[in-house]
Amino acid sequence: MAEKFAESANNVIVEEASKGLNPAMIVLLVVVSFLLLFFVGNYALYLYAQRTIPPKKKKPVSKKKLKREKLKQGVSAPGE
């Protein structure tokens, strides 16, 4: 009986605790942190641009387009 236990003791698998972080986990953390930094930086730049850059000026409407719009609305254009 003691011999059976002695033989089975040699077959025991010893699991060692992993030392450090898994390399795949490190790569994943680096990629996620860069993406997060990218999106936060873009949002900060967007907010800064909204405050500092004046709004775009609209192009003036041409007289030809003004006439066309008035005709569509049923108002006769002046001078016709």
C-alpha cells in the first residue's frame, strides 16, 4: 500500500503561480490605453476648437437664386 502512494506521488502535477503579467494582456492594455488617449485628446481638441474658432460665414445668395426662390413662392420678382 505504501508503495502505491509512493509511485502516485511522482505523478502529481505541480502548478506554479504565473509570475508577472501575461504578454497578451500587456499588449491589450497598451492598445486600449492608446485608443482611450486618442479619443479623449480628440474630444478635448474639439471642445477647444468650438470655443476659439468663430463660426463659418454663410456665402451670400446670388441674385439669380433669389429670383428663382421668389418665383417658387409665387411672389413676382421686382422689375419684371
